Amino acid sequence: MRKILFTALVFFTALVNAQDVKKDEIKKEVVRILDSINSVNKQKQSEQEKPVLTDKTEKTEKKEHWYDNIGIRGYVQVRYNGLLSTNDKVSCDQCDKSWGTTSTAPDAKSNNGLFLRRARIVFSGQIHPNVYFYIQPDFASSPASGVNHFAQLRDAYFDLSFDKKREFRIRLGQSKVPYGFENMQSSQNRLTLDRNDGLNSAVVNERDLGAFFYWAPAVVRERFAMLIKDGYKGS
């Protein structure tokens, strides 16, 4: 009888110890899982914070250079003028170069037909707080020799301003003659009737070489910027 009781006591003790061991193992496993989850969350959070920190440091470390403000743009205009042509030898200094001929030679060929009226590239930018440059070559010009699609420098000038708002400035180089609102508009925004005969006859190509003084109040420039933003004409 004593042996039976002793055996039962030993078995019960072992069972209780086994349950305690299982509880300890479960607790350890739960703690291990929670630690792994927390470590994964911390790793994800650190990865998300790294790009933000690098972006901030890059913004603070990045310096603006003069060549960052240089822009390049351009446009091409194609024209066909052979439908209503009656005289292939028409010549006129002020007339549109896409019809008739630009040469007085007897064997000169007509420009009528498909014609590149303008093919221009513009390089411009504020390279200094008080210095602005503008260069525009045209690869579709027609000089007096009668050669079509001839490269020619249309605009090349610098604007030198004297104040922070750039209200007073001097333009040096070749540019449009600042006479009237119409002439200052870009050719890509103008219609045929937007070119009056007086100015186009007096100044060929509407441009001249020299020095021009400009006064452009900041309030007026803001007004023109608003008009351009709303889709109205402006240069």
C-alpha cells in the first residue's frame, strides 16, 4: 500500500512539474514572438524615416548654381502656300518669305509649296540676380541669296537690372524693337493680321541691334503674369 501511495505521489509531482515547465515554455515563446514583432516594427519605422532624413539633408546641402536656371525650348511652324499662287517670281523685302522668291536671279526657284516658316530654339535664363540672357537662332530663314532653311541668329541679348525687383534694366544686343504691344508678342502666339505694315516695312524682321532702356514696374509684371496664366496673349 505504501508503495502504491508513493508511486502516485511521485506521478502527481511529475505531472505538476510538467505543467509548470509547459507554462514557462509558453511564456518564453510568447515573449520571443512579441520581441520579434517589435523588432520588425522598429526596422520598418527606421526604413521609413531614412528617406525623409536624406531628403532633408539633400535639400540643405544642395546649392543652386547659375546653370540650373538655364532653360531650352523651341517651336516649328510649317506652311503651304502653293494653292493660290499665280506668280512664282514675286519678290518683296517686307513680304512673307514663304511665297514667291527671295532671289532676283533669272533661274531662281519659287518658295511656293511646303515650307518651314520658322524652326527656332531658345536658350534663356537668369544666370545672376541682375543678369538675364536670351539667345534664339532660327534654322528656317531665307536671306537675300535665295537659300531656304538658312540658319540665322534672331535674338541675342543680355538684360542688366539695377534693383532687386528688376524694374529698371538695360538690354544690350539684338532684340525686337520695343515699339507697341503687338510687336513684343512671340510669333507662335500671333496671327497674320497681328503684323502691321508700318513696323514690318520700317524694321525688317522687327529687330535691331543696340541698347534699350526698360522700365517695368513689378505690379504691371504681376498683372501680365496673371493674364498669361489665364491663357491670354503675352510674352
